[in-house]
Amino acid sequence: MTTKLISYPNKKLWMAAIKPPMYSVAIMPIWVGTAVAFAETKIFHGVVFSTFLASAILILAWENISNDVFDSETGIDKNKHHSLVNLTANKALIFWLGNSCLGLGLLGILGIAWWQQDLTVIGIILLCCALGYMYQGPPFRLGYQGLGEILCFFAFGPLAVTAAYYSQTQSWNMTSLAASVLVGIATSLILFCSHFHQVKDDIAAGKRSPIVRLGTARGAKVLTWFTASIYPLSLVFVLLGMFPVWTLLSWLSLPFALKLCKHVLQNHNQPEKVSNCKFIAVAVHFWSCLLFGLGFML
């Protein structure tokens, strides 16, 4: 069965390998950081924003591609038919494709640093890349120790959002840092959801993901609490005067959050049914962050 799927890859497998919806993970931190900057300065540097956005997408592509390469070395992806390495049967090609994406992405960030004569943004993004490598790359493989969500929170939350804010203002402030916490939590939910359907494969490969450590039932409850935390946190920051009241537009994403929690609570121990929960988490992330940033723009 596996051989047949690899020999005759179809469009669905390739789309699953490329994971287009997941690229909102790269877009939203840049959007939110830029929106906070605009709310405070009423200035929008379109070229910087566009360059940062393209670079973020390319760097995330590197991370996704290199993760397929690193996972192929541990055997954890042997049953993952939509792995790029399994689809192409050419690990070296995929490895260098990923590195090319990284190089182009960093070139864009270097362009921003050159325009502004300031190396701060490239320094932050290099730290993001280091965290991304440590997630799956040898000898660290911190994702196998259950630390992936923590790395994800910092890379796509505080670091990426504040870097986007800095790229527009060349300054720091607490509002962007507070906003980054919400973005970081929403992003980590996606990674957390990706573990529910692959517990057996993770255990076989020695990967101690949060769901392996907690069990699917307790993991579903933890997911519910973290998903729910996004909304009262945003309200607290509004009441403290850090966020404009319009940022409560993010609460319009609540139906997706409720759908995610209900789906995982009901199907946490049924891999074939719960495997799509990460895409519901992507919807939570996309709509909550999009509306949150729009609130700053308004």
C-alpha cells in the first residue's frame, strides 16, 4: 500500500505535504505586529511588510521541509504517506530545497536590515530559525522531548510579533509583547493538535510529545483550557487599556474554538477522526489573529 502511494502520488497527497493552510502561521505574527505598529504610529511601511511576509513564508517552508527530512531519519514518518521525502524518495533533494527556502527568506530579512541600517530584526529572526532547528534537528530534537510547543510559542509569538513591530517602528513597546502572547498561544495550539492522531508512531520512535506524556483524554482537557484562555486574556488587556476595544472582534472566532474543543474531547482516542483537528486549530488561529489585528487597525 505504501509503495503504491509513493509511486503514484496524487494531488491530495501533495497538498497534504505542502500544507497550504499552515502558512497562516507565518503570516499572522507579521500581520499582528504590523497592526500594533500602525495603531501607535499611523505609519505603514508597505515594502517592509511585504518583504517580511514573503520571507516569513519562505522560512516556515524551510522548517516544514527540513522537519520531513529530520523525521525520515528517525523512522517516525514511515507511515506518513504525505511526507515530502516519502513522496519523492529523494531526501537530498528535499534537504536542499528547504535550505534554498531558508536562504531566500533570510535574504529578504537582510534586505530590511540594510534599508533600515539596523541589524536588530535579522538578529531576532536568526534566533527564531535556531529555535525552529532545535525543534527537530539533530542533535537537539527537542520536539521529541515534548518541548515543541514551548519553542513554537516563543518563535511565532514574542519573537516574530515583536520583530514585525520593530521592522515598522525600530522601537519596542509592551503592547506588541502582550499581543504576541495571544498569537503564541494560538500558534502552539496547532502543533499540540497535530499529536493526537499519531500517538502510536510517536511512542514507537521514542518521541515524548505532550499527548504521549499526558494521554489523549487529559491532553484534550489541556487543549480546551489553552484554547479558552485566548479570549479572557484579550479582554483583560482591553480592560487594562493596552488593547483597543476593537480587538474584541477576535471573539468572533469563538465558534471555531468551540468546534475544536468539542471535536477533540469527543474523538481524542480515535486517530482517524481526530486527525483533522489541527486544521480546525488553524481556523482558530487564522480568524482570531486576523480579527485581532484588524481591531488595532480600526
